[in-house]
Amino acid sequence: MKAKDDLLRQMPDIANELLPDVSGTLDWVGMNEIEVPVRIEDDAGNLIQSTALVTAFVNLADPDVRGIHMSRLYLHLDQAFRDRPLSPSGLRQILRSFLESHEGLSDRALVRVDFDYVVRRRALASDNEGWRRYPVSMIGIMEGQDFNLEMGLEVLYSSTCPCSAALARQLIQEQFERDFAAGEAIDFEQMKAWLGSEQGIVATPHSQRSAAELRVRLMPSFQMFPIVELIDRVEGALQTPVQSTVKREDEQAFALLNGQNLMFCEDSGRRVKAALDRDERIIDFWARCTHYESLHPHNAVSVVTKGVEGGFVSGSGSPVRVKHSSE
């Protein structure tokens, strides 16, 4: 052991050398895309495992020190995720270990964990179930003793254009006028067959896969992350979440939901805002609804925030990058 210690002391450590040309503090320094497996509790209390990419940062408050101890950040992360499941209290402990191992150098720390949360979802009408994948980000920030907890999430849904639906209905009305003379008695069975034909329903509205990207700031808590509860709240507000397993009866039920929930991106944004406003666990939120248009080569986008003083600001870009499922 003594020989090993002597060898370590002989190794150069230029991080401790004085800066040659310039000094100054750094807002954040560390590593990102650290590959680690994580375990997290699902809504039934079971542990599920996922592969995560982790960001680990501290600030550098001493302007005359050249660098931080990045290996210490990695070792603390490795031990934390090996010993315990991902949780709010676990993130807080990781941040404390970052600051304790950088005493005198740093007074602020950040850890972000990006992973896929998979959950079984029931079909709309049939007795089937299927897996759904939701990209999730957990972000913990500690400044001194103050701990802030944030969560990022993406929910995919379908959006059917209200304008396109109205124009399609007009074309169906015009086709009806061509096929049936005014004042003429209409046979019920003939009318029923016409409504079920391509000749009768000559136009359909355009719809597209859409995405709600969220970042929420949560009340400080030692409870587990409300991942499934937040997914359910957003999907319940939008009403048209994408489906994993689909039989004909499920596809028909999905068509009905789309017809009953026509949405511009403005409508989607307002629905998400109202849903998040009602959750007392959420201190602040930022949400972007993107409709990946089938009519246009560009997207339709709305962005909403809670509007608290000093909170998230509404902008074209997301404050947290959630990798989109189509990428």
C-alpha cells in the first residue's frame, strides 16, 4: 500500500498547477453522456432497469484553480446508482457528495439523468396490452443547502386539424347534394350505405403524430418521481395518446377519439397548461406542443409556461433537451 501511495505522489497532477495565462470562475464544468444503468420504482412499487446517460457538473468558484476532480464525480455516480434506485433523496445525496468532494472549489452542483421509462398500457377497446416508451429526464441542482428538483418528459399523441375537418365536412355535404336530389325521399338503407362508402365520404381531415415536451419543477419531496401520474395527466388532457397494440376495434376507438378532440397546436398547449396548473406538486412548468404536420413540410408549435416570477420563460427552444422518439 505504501509503495502504491508513493507511486501516486510521484505522478504529475497539472490540475493543481497555477494557471499560466488566464484565471476566472466557471459556471459549470464536468461531464455529460456518462453511461450507467439505473433502477427506478414503477407505479406498482416494482424496480425496473434502464440504461441512462448522466450529466454531472459542479461550478468552479476558485478563479485560481485550474480544474475540478472529474474522476470523483464519476466514482460518486457509479457508487450511488450501484447501491440504490433513482429517487429524489438519492439525487440529493449525489449532489452533496459532489460538493463535499470539491470543498473549497465548488458551491453549486448539478446532476441530470436521461433514460427511457417503459410502462404497460392497455388498448383502447380490446383486452390487449403493449409497451410504451417515454423519454424522461431527472434534474437535481444544489446551491449551498438549497435543493431543486426538475423532471423532463415527452408524451406522443395524435392531432387532427379542426380546419381540415371542417373543409372535409363541406366536401361531403357537396357530394351529398350531387348524389341526392333536393326534396327527394331518401331510403334509410341507401343513406346508410352511402355514408359507409368512399363515394360518400369523399374527404378526410389530416392528422399527424405530435409531441408534448415538458419540463416541470417539483415540490421538494422524498417521495418517488411522479412519472406515471404526470404521463396520465397529460394524456388525459390531450385524449389521443399514441397506441402500442391495435386491433380493428382499437383503431376505430382511436378514430373516434380523434374526431371528438380536434386540435390546433394552440388547443394542445392550452390543454397541457390547464392540466399542469391543477397539479399542486408542480411549482413551475415549461411545455412545448409540436404537431409534425402531414400537410406542410414544417411543424406547428405552441409553448406555454406557468408564468411564475423568476421561473421558466417561454421561448422557441426547450430548457431541457428530450430526445424525440423519431430521432
